[in-house]
Amino acid sequence: MQGIDNREHRNLLDVFQKYEHMLLNAVEIELGEDDKIRKEIAEITVLYNNFKTLLAELEKCTRDYESKKKYTRSILHKNIRKLTTEIQKKSNLQD
């Protein structure tokens, strides 16, 4: 799965902050373009936050899965050993 690069996202936000700082010093700016930029940054930020939330959930799910897998495997092997012992005992009694 391809993720979102944290550094790349921070760099984009840094560029936007630089833009905002420059905007304060500018005499004329096309407001339509500024509105587009602000809208896009807001949408990117929402998407990035959603990604981070989903990634955290995925990581938790992965940890839970690994834990459950280890536990289940342990129980299986324990019971297989018990069954193997029982089968061997029955086999020895029949001989």
C-alpha cells in the first residue's frame, strides 16, 4: 500500500504559509486564485487527516491481528501436542 509522505505534506503546508506571508505584503492579487488555493489546501488537509486516522486504525488492526494470530497458534499447537500424545497412547495400548 502506498501512503502519503509526511515530509512532503509538511513541505506543502510550509509553501502555503510562505504564500500567505507573501500575500500580506502584496498590493494586488487575484482573489479567485487565492480562494482556489485556500480551498485546495483545506481539502488536502482534510484528506491528510483522514489518511492519518485510517493509518492509525490499520496499524491497530495489524497489531490486534498479530496478537490474536500468536494466541491462536499457541492454542492450536498445545492441543495438537495433546492429541498427538493421546493418539500415541491409544496406539501403544492396541499394540
